[in-house]
Amino acid sequence: METIEKEKEQEIKAKKAAVWSQLIEIGLDFALYLAIPLLAFIYAGQWLDAKYHHKFFVVIGLFLALGLSTYLIYKKIKNIKDLMDKK
């Protein structure tokens, strides 16, 4: 009897660990989906501002990065929702 209870307890711990690892993965994905486009487009905007002596390329880069980040996060949430619906 004790071994069955220990096996169930270990199974529960394994499931909890799997859930936490998935949550951490999702959080890191969202952070990268925001950070990488923001950094890339803002640096590109700064470079273009310096090259052409205008001040609007950074703003354009910011809006492009936010749009791309929103799209990537939407796709990720949709994929997660589809996976959850299959279970």
C-alpha cells in the first residue's frame, strides 16, 4: 500500500514540475518576443536617425516592434489554446 501511495505522490510532483517548467517557458517566450523586436527596431531607428538626420525613425521602429511583438504573442497564445483544446 505504501509503495502505491509513494508512486502517486511522485507522479503528482512530476506533473507539478512539468506545469511549472511550461509556465517558465511561456514567460521566457513572451519576454523574448517583446525584447528582441524592440531592441532591433529601436537600434535600427537610431541608426537611420543618425544617417538621415531625422527624429522619426525611432518612433516608427517602436511601433513596428510593438506590432510584431503583439502578433507573435497572439500566435503563441493561440497555439497554447489549441493545444489545451485538444487535451
